[in-house]
Amino acid sequence: GESVGLHLPTLSVQEGDNSIINCAYSNSASDYFIWYKQESGKGPQFIIDIRSNMDKRQGQRVTVLLNKTVKHLSLQIAATQPGDSAVYFCAEVTGTASKLTFGTGTRLQVTL
Amino acid sequence: ETGVTQSPTHLIKTRGQQVTLRCSSQSGHNTVSWYQQALGQGPQFIFQYYREEENGRGNFPPRFSGLQFPNYSSELNVNALELDDSALYLCASSQTGPYGYTFGSGTRLTVV
């Protein structure tokens, strides 16, 4: 079935370092992927998205890489800050209802 | 521009009871989706409404039902509550499909 999973459940990085969060997906027919950040007590917040016809997209301090050959996504956060501490999800868009299929998430902990 | 608002924020119900959760979509958004997020998990798609019609459903039993109103606000109804229904219920709205999804902060439902 369709699934989106993450390699690491918890990632701890020092403030100022770069963070890399990985995600594997299983549905090769998916054509759109989104990264979300979820802080405690809040709903998921859009970070960045990428379509399957691209392999890289950059935002402010964030970059998403897509490798369709191995069905892998990554989110890179440059100069990680304490405010980046949260759970990060990748989501895969599937179906006519354009439903989001989320993985279980990776918790990013930023240490001072 | 207001975001997505959900009510109530927290709710405690007894097993077997019925519950109604409410969502006001972001201004200009005509599509509303509902997700269930169990503790420590990623959100799971329940269903989507577009122009007052159900437009896709996830793997949830019929006791999960919904409505969308002419002003695009929405309700999620759950009958015969079970303990496993305890979760954060998220509403997300968009203009079309998953592009520009905005999530609310959710309703935390506890079934005892």
C-alpha cells in the first residue's frame, strides 16, 4: 500500500549546524511532496514543497531534495536555530482527492 | 486574512457517545479535509469535502461522517465513540487540492 516513512525518529543537532531529515516513500506514482513542521499543540505548518519533475527546491534556509530513483526525500535546514525544534513530516500527495499521506515524523532537537 | 479555526480545542467524551467537531476554513478556501493524528503518529486522512460534497475518503468506518456548509465551514461527526478514537483531529483547508493547505491547531479528543 501507499506509505511514507522516515529513517530517523529523533535528530539532535547543535545550534548553528545544518540539519538533514530524510524520508522514504513507496508510491512511485506520487507527483507532489510537502514538508511540514509541527510544534507542540499546533497543526502542521507548511515548509516547502516539490513536484516530481524537479529534484531540488530551495527556500529560506531550507532545501528539499527529491531522488525518484530510490524514492527518497530529504529536508535540509541551514544554520539550525532553537526555533526549528519541532516534529517534521514529509507528506505525499495521492489520489483524486489529493489526500496527504504522512509518515510518523522526525523530532528535531536543537541544543545550545 | 484569518486562518483555519477549530472548535472546541479540547474535549472529553465517554465511550459510546457521539461528538461533533467544527472547522472554519480560511477565507477563500473551498476545500476542507479532516485528519486524525494519534499520539506520536503522522496525521491520517479521514475525508475531504469540496463544494459541500464528499470528495474522497480514507480508511475510516462509516461512523465517521462529515458535512460542509455553503460558507465552506465543516463538521466532523463521530458516532459510537471508541477508546481508540482518542486523538488530535485536524482540519485543513485549501483553494484547490493540496496546494496551499492550511491546517488548524486541531481538537484534542479524549475518549474514556
